[in-house]
Amino acid sequence: MRFPSGACMLLLAAMAATPAWPQQPAPEAGASPAGGPDAPGQPDAARFGDVPIRIVKPIPNPLPQPATTDRPSGADAVDPSRFGARQPDEAYGAYQRGLYKTAYNLALARARNGDAAAETLVAEILSRGLGVRLDAAEAAKWYQRAAEQGVPEAQFQYALMLLDGRYVKKDEQAAHALMQAAAEAGNPLAQFNFAQLLVSEDPGDAGLARAVPYYERAADTGLADAQYAMAQIYANGVGGRRQDDARARQLLMLAARQNYDTAQIDLGQWLIDGRGGNRDLKAGFGWTKVAADGGNVAARNRLAKLYMGGIGVEPDSILAAAWYVVARRAGLIDDEMEDFLRGLTDDEMKQALQKANRLP
């Protein structure tokens, strides 16, 4: 991929189509609820310009939570640093176990007394509807209180709400300041999103150069979105960095291993082309198939062409047609593949349709 001439920021802004959301702890085995932060379903993403906004939604069909303040069983240690707490405690222990109503009750009393960590936890539970009714407006109040006390996670979440402007009055200037504060405090998601914010505010190479240090810091923590961003920066030699295909390929590999499908597609092509390292047709085919199996439409079309040409795999016209049919059903039309389909016999097309119906 290349940045459009004179508009280097557009490619990075396009990455916001797969934004980085805060990772939530999952309930332990044996916890009461069937739902949780890792339950099926993706959060709805609203956007302002090119910067991703996290809009929280309730966990699908949560089971009732015990309305108790009893100490959760077990003595598992937790790391509540994300919420600003220094020591593990009962509220965070309950939250980690999936006892969200218990965690809410325990944290609420402390939050009302000005405990910033508890304020953040209450906001988190309310914003996701975990064991309680989802109430984003009320969550915003608690995020604001914790943000004012310097909790990076709360600063980040409240900044997103200020940018969105649905549950609080929109204030881009305040959001900028809070996002920067959270980024400087080391929050990887804030670092990535602040970089996106800088690019959107200054859509040119100067803005990108200001954003690069934040992308890089987030990438160093292992955030796939930021790894992909830095791969594009090195691939194109922008934002004050020299072109370095070898480094870009390394970063693509890191993001691809985290199931970042766009990185998987790019990595597959780079391996086939031998860009940034040795040529490896088989591995290039493999990464393309991983992205295709994951549902990426562009990868499915590209995989069809690899089967058609026998690149990294034995030629297979039936599978080539099948993968293209799947991509076409999703709305992708490729003239080259349309011509290929017209060259198939009726029997070959029938087989291809049957295979397409069985593909993921």
C-alpha cells in the first residue's frame, strides 16, 4: 500500500475502520454470568472525522447478578492498575470473577467518597451494562470525576465521550487535553487514539510527524493497530521516518499474529513479492487464507486469484471460483475474476457454487 500523494494521513485515518477498543477482563471459569466483556458481539463504532470513537453496548443477554456485598470466594490477585488502583481489593476481585453486581455495590460506596479507582470501576460497569442497567450518561459523570483526579483510563474514556458528544456536551479542546494526558501517562489506547486525533487535526506530513511518537509508543506495548500504523509509516517513508521495508515487514508480522486482518493481507502480498525480506510464496498464501477464513472480503478475492494462478498453492480453478463467489456475494466485483468465471464449464461452476456454500 502507498499513501496518496500529498495526503499521507488518509491511509492512517482509514485504519480507524478497525479501531482499537479497550480490552476488558473476562470472567473466570465458574463465574455466575454467562456473558462478559469477551461475550459475542462487537461494540458499535461512531466516528468523528477519522478518529475512532468507542461506543459501549450491553453484553448480550446477561444473567442476573447476585446483589450482594459479600466478599467473593477465592483469593485470586488482580491488577486494578487500569482503573487507577494501587492495591487489589474486593471490588476488583469481584469484577475479575464476573460478579459485576457485587463489584458495582462494593465500588459505589467508595466512589461516593471520592475514591478515583472506584469511580472508574463504577463508570466501566455502567458504560457496559454489566450486571446493571446500561447508563452511559451516568457512566460519563463517574468517568469525569475520575479523570479530574488523573486516572488515565478515565481520562481516555471521558475524552472519547467528549468527542462523541452524545452523553456529554461535545468539547474537542477538552478531549484533546485529556487524551494527551492519558497518552503521556502510558495508556496504549490513548496513545494510538491521540495519534489519530493529531492526524485528523493536521492532515499533512507535519501532523503525521507529531503523531508518529505516539503510534510508536503504542506499538511498543503490542497494540496491533499501532503496529500496523508504524508498518505503513516505514513502508512509505513518511512522518519523519526513512523508508524501511524490513522494519515494516516485521511490524506487519507482529500485527498479523494478533489477527489484524489488514496486516495479514498486506503481509501475504509482501511475502509473495519478496518485499522487506525473502520471498515465500507458501507463507504468503497462508497469511492470505488466514484473513480470508476470518471473513475479510478483499482477502477472499485475493485468495481466489492465488488459487487461479497457483501461487503458493496448487492451481485449483474450482476453489478459485468458489472463493471469488463468496467475495462477490459480499459485494466485491473484480473484472478479472468475472472473466475467469465465464470461462468455466457449467459443471465446474456447479462445483464451485457447492464449495462456496461450504466456505466460512
